[in-house]
Amino acid sequence: MNRYKGLFVAWLGAAIVIAGVNSPYAAQEPSTSKDPGVDSYVWDLSPLYPNQTAWDAERAYILQRIKTIGQVRGTGQRNGTALADELDAVADLRTRGAKMAIYGFLVSSVDSSSIAHSKYDIGTSLQAAAESAVTFLPQDVLAIDETQLKAWLRDEPRLRRHRVRILRILREAPHALSPDLQAAVTGMSRWPQTSFDAWSALNQADLGWPTRKNADGKAVSLNLNGVINEFQGNEQIDAYETYLHKLQSLQDVYALLYTRRIEADLTIGRQRKFTDGIDALWFLEDGMPEGSHQVMIDVARKNTLTVRRYVKLRGQSLGLNRIAYRDLGLDPPAVDRQFPIADALDIAVQASTPLGEAYQQRLRHIFAEKWMHLPPWPQKAQSYGIYPPVGGIPPFFVMSYQADYTTARRFMGGVTLMMSDADIPLDGIPENWDDAGIYGNGVIYVGDMLFDDYVTAHAKNRRERIAYLVNALDFNFRYFRYVMWAELDQGVQELIIEGKNPTGAEVSAIYLEVLRRYFGADQPPVVKEIYASEWMTNHLPFGNYQYQFWPPGMAMAASVVGATQSGDSKVLKVVDELLGRSDYDRTYQMLNEVGIDLSKPEPYQALIDRMDRQLDKLEQLLNSKE
């Protein structure tokens, strides 16, 4: 998840924090004066590697196993026992590589030293090498007659733990590649990342950014970080528009990076026998039928009146007489209440009441585990991550808790996914770090939405309730924002497929057209021409399409939270009774088991309906005399 401030994307760096690992580069532990209670929530990473010696030994073992894993290639075709042996060997290597990568993310998040960063580099490269080394597995499984394979699944108990993997291989058979080609495609997985890295470097480089004095009289360079961190309110919006003017002169450079990333994903997707890169991601990561990403766009386009009503009422809540797109950059009404960690823990439990008493009891229990790192230490990255329990390790959750409304809500989202991970039965624990993006984000959003509903219902007065509603609406409006980015991706990809290489001006024109489709062209809220450059401020599409997991994740969450009012206990199973219990590990297939079909408009409309209900409540409050 990424932090937002109004319109502006704040790219604040990598992930997390380390403690309890007997490490020479472990972070210091300063007190957190704003909320001392947070200091007790520091994780213990010793279940991964108790010390440096253990880490070194594991690294050496993985490197050696990568060299020898090919010895099991093809051996599983003899009988069920042999197939179980091959799958066990592959799962063991994948698990070890994934744990190395997770550890690297955790360590580098809490420590900026070169030693810590090397753990990240080594861990992620080992995971990639392990995955490349076992690309022969799908072909080995597909070489077995399907009737025979299903008989072995029935008769060989050791194959049951691999059932999810086998069924997924069968489902993805039309997109299977030869082992050598699959290894090559896997090795290309970081190719699109080059554009993201270049975007980051450009934003930090001295490109002659204009300067402006902020409210403190400080001369600020108007790159993205300067705009976000040094200005507030209308001054920030004015600075942002000046920054957009500068981006106009750089749009061909940014367009080159952006289009090359899309070309890379298009090439990789076509190698996997998909029409394009978007379909490849949606199918391979979440099992979604090809073309189903269009559904979220269609629903969004049919509900532009909800967007315009949201902008109007949001402006009214801020006392604005005008209605303009730029005003979305203003902060929502402030929530004055503080949320010390003790309150956040209690709210997380109370807001989970619709999920049942047994769920609440388990939630209280995991708060006592050493799985979370919450103190906002100075050297800690401003990050947010929930890492899966690969190979039986605990799920780990990291954030910098600030005792305010925003972090209290994000805390509940994080612990909701951590609960989902913690509740996985031992025989359903994932063998590697390959979680479905829509599902994982969707569970987080369930927690976010339950939090919003709880605090709104328990607001002390009209002013506080308005603040909660506007903040909740800002959260739900992200659906439209993400869809707009997806429309830009789609428009640029279509040009590339046609053999055209869009210029910066052409990309900007597509983006402006998308904005005006949703917000209006000549009527309020007016979108000024300068906002055509805004696409260059968003780092996400320069890296990959993965932000497209978020709109269907929000639709999934709205469907689940809506079930709390209707009493649909079957849908509530999404939160902690699907992952690790189903025959599937992809979002689409798991959700179909409880009647949610993300290839249909209904889940997306459930999110719009939720937003409309919140707008109704906000309008009533704004028009009341209370």
C-alpha cells in the first residue's frame, strides 16, 4: 500500500524494522514519546534465522541446492510417490528462497546500512534464482496423463499438500512455456523495473526545478518531494501546479520510460500466450478471466455522477464556494481525536464484531505475539507491509504507528490481513511468496472499511462524524483514481499494439481526456489543462500494473463488509476461512466459492453503492442545523 496526501503520491521509500536477531546491524531502540505504548510492539525475527551463522549456512545451502535441483527433473512421472518426492524437493527450495527474500525486506526496512541492504539484495536474488531453477515443474506435471494424475492425488497422501499447486498448473496449462523459455521469462521479471528506477532517479536529480518560498520563508526546490513535504493547503496546490508546468518540458523523457515499461510487459505477456500484459497479470496473479479488467472500468464510467457529487460535497465540507478538480489536493476535515495504540487495539477488536466473537478472541491473542513492528523510529522507513507465513514462519506486520486517525485505520487493515495469514491451517501454509494481490489487498480493505464504519457510528458529535465520513469517502474514491490510471495504461498499450510509439504530448492528451471524462470538461469541477501533466507524478505505472489489484480488492472488501449488514455468513468466510483452506490460491477461484465473481459488475457496484450511502449521510449532516 502507498501513502497518499490529497492528489499527491508520496513516495517514501522501502519497507520495515528488525529486532531480536542477534545482529550487528540491528536498529537502535529510542523511545516513542508521542505514544510510549507503541514501544512494546517490536517483532522477533528469530523464527527466520536466529543469528548470522544460521543465515550464512542457509544461503550456502540454497546456492548448492539451486545447482542440484535439476536432478529431480522428470522423476515424478513414474508414480505418485515419485511425484511427491519431486514436489517436496521443489517446494523446499522455493520456501527457502522466499524466506530469504522476506528476511531481506524486513532487515533493510529498519536499517539503511550497506550491510542491511545487502541482505535485501541477496535475499531477493536468491528467491529469483530459486524460482528460475524450478521452472521445469509445470512441464513435468503436464506430461502426466490428467486422469492418472488425479488418481495419484486421490491415493498418495503426500500429494495432498501440493494439491493447490497441481490444480493451478493444470489451469494455467494453455499459458505454459518450455522450461528453458520459462526460465528466460522469469529472469526478465525485473526488466520493467528499470523504468521505475529511472523515474525515481529523475525525480531526485537536479533538473532545474523551479523554487518557491514556503510559509516558513524557506526556498524549496519544486520537485515532487518538495511539493509534498514543504507546503500545505492552497500553497501546496499552487506549488504543485508550478511543478506540473516544469514537467511539461520533460514529458517526452517520461513517456519514453512509461511506454518502454508497457512494451516490456506486453512482450512478456505475449511470450506467455496472452493478448497483452494486463491480461497476463490479472490471470497469472489472481486467476482472473482474460478481459475481466474491463469490468472495473465499465462500472466506473457508468458512475461518474458519484464522482462529481463526491467532489461537490467534499468541497462543501471544507467551506468552499467553488468546485474545482485542484481542490481535491486539500486535506479533508481534520480528525482531532488522537488514537494511542491502546485505543487502536480496542477499536480493531470492537470493529471486528461482525466477524464473530471467536474471531475477536483470536485477534486479542495475536496482539500478544512478537509479529508486529510499530514504533516510528527515526531510522525506520515510513512503510507498511504484511508478509505471509511462508514455510510456517509467523506473518510479520510493519508500520510506523503515529497515534492518529490515518495510522489507526491502516493498523486495523494490517492486522486483518495478519489474522487471515495467522489462521491458515498448518497443512495449507504457502510454500513460497506468491500471494494473490487482489485477495491480500482486499482483506486489508475489509479492515479499513470496518474501522471507518465503527468510528463513524461512534463519533462524538456532528463535526467529528463529518470528518470521518469525508475521510472514508476519500478512501473509497481511490477506486476511481486507480481506474483512471488503468484507463491511461490501456490507452497507451493500445497505441503500442497498433505499432505507434506515443509521445509525451500524446500520453498527456490521453490522461487529460480520462480526467475530464470523470470530472467534467466545461462544467464544475473544471480540470485545468495543466493537469494533463499529472501522470508523470505517479510512480506506480512506471513500475508495473500491480496497482490494478486495488480496485477489485476494494470491490471484494465492499462485498464482504456489505454482508455484515445482510448476515451473509458465507461471504464473511472471505476474511479468514478461504486462504489455505481452498483448493485454490488465486483470488478469482477462491471468491467464487463464496459467491463473489469479480468478472461481473456486481462487486464493483457494491463499492459504488457504499460510497453513495456515505454521500447521503454526509449531505444530510452538511444540510442539518445541529
